Amino acid sequence: MKLPGGYLADFVALLFPELCAACNASLVANEHVICSDCRYNLPYTNFHTQPDNIVAQQFYGKINIGAAYALYFFNKGGNVQNLMHHFKYSGMKQIGNILGNIAGNQLAENPVFNTADYIIPVPLHKKRLKMRGYNQSACFADGLAQKLNATVEIDNLVRVIATDTQTHKSRFARFENMQEVFAVSKPHRLEGKHILLVDDIVTTGSTLEACGIELLKVPGLKLSIATIAYAV
């Protein structure tokens, strides 16, 4: 007996359920990648309504930024960590687009962020990009661009030196590790523009700071920062 298309899809879903990338619960009809419960209840920071938030404070006295933002709080062992692991290491680059849309909806209401001309993702070194197959920050940038009136600029900020992992380094060691790692290849395109620099997770902010130092060498450039998560 041949099952109608809808029943066949339900039968396959019963045997091989699609799981939420955050909490691992089975997704139901009309849910995609992230379940409805997680979409509403992941730990949102609401930093788009808090100009003096803890991400912005990390850059005070270091680089001149208009505003800084993170969508979620990142706690070890939490659902945001699960989500980011799937995003970065399981090939689920569609997560970046989904989270970019969510963040973009928030930032579209903010008079600082919604004036960005270009969205620039923190670049991966070409060797790491080849290994992973995609830049997770660029995926997030694409999702943001769908909600903000801005263009993603991929090849202007480049990583010229491959660096070691930052995971177990102190803040000073992280900053030292990022010195002279980045360069701006076409500065004339960015003169007088508002740039939204984006990354996946901000911890000490050393990577974003190093990128910001290079970008702010461009005459008249205004800089803001947005990330998916802030590591608590």
C-alpha cells in the first residue's frame, strides 16, 4: 500500500525525528532547526535596549564604538552552547541565518544599529575556512542583512595570520595573540561608513578589538559590534 505524501512524511518523522539544535527535543510540524520553546526561552540579553551593557563596557578605553550587542548569554553546558556547537562543528550553517534574523529584528528597532552601511564578519584564516567549509560569522551576517538595510562585506577585512585557539588563554595573552592578525584590503570602500562588525561569541573581546583597531584606521569610519552570544 502506498501512503499519501503527508502521511509518508509523518511516518518518516516518527522514525527519524528532526531534533532541536539547542535542547535536542523532537521538532514538531512547522518547527525548523530550533523548537518554539527555545526560540522564546533561550537566555536573551536584551542588550539592544541597554546602551551601557557589559559587552559595550569591554571596549571602553580600548576602541571607539557606537554600540555593542549580543543576542544571548552563553553558559557552559547550556542550550546556547549546544546550539553554537552544532552551528560551528556540525555543518548546520543555517543556524547562523536564523539567529541573524532574530537579532536583526531586534536591531532594526535600534537607532544606532539600523544605520549601518556595511556588515563585516570577523574573518577566518583561509586554512580554517577550507577545513570548516564556511565562516559562521558570515552566516550570522547574512541573516542580519536580511533585516537591516545594510550590505555584507566579506573580503575587505582579512585575516593575514593564522592564530592558535584562544580558549585557554588569559585576556592579555588573547590580545597578544591577535596583534597584526587582521588587515583592511580596500579601505576606500569604507571611508565615512558605519560598519557593523559581527562575530559568533564574545568573551574577552580581544578578537573584535583587534579587528576594530584596523577598521578604525579608515578615515571617518564609525564602528558598532554585534555578536550571537556573550560568554558569562
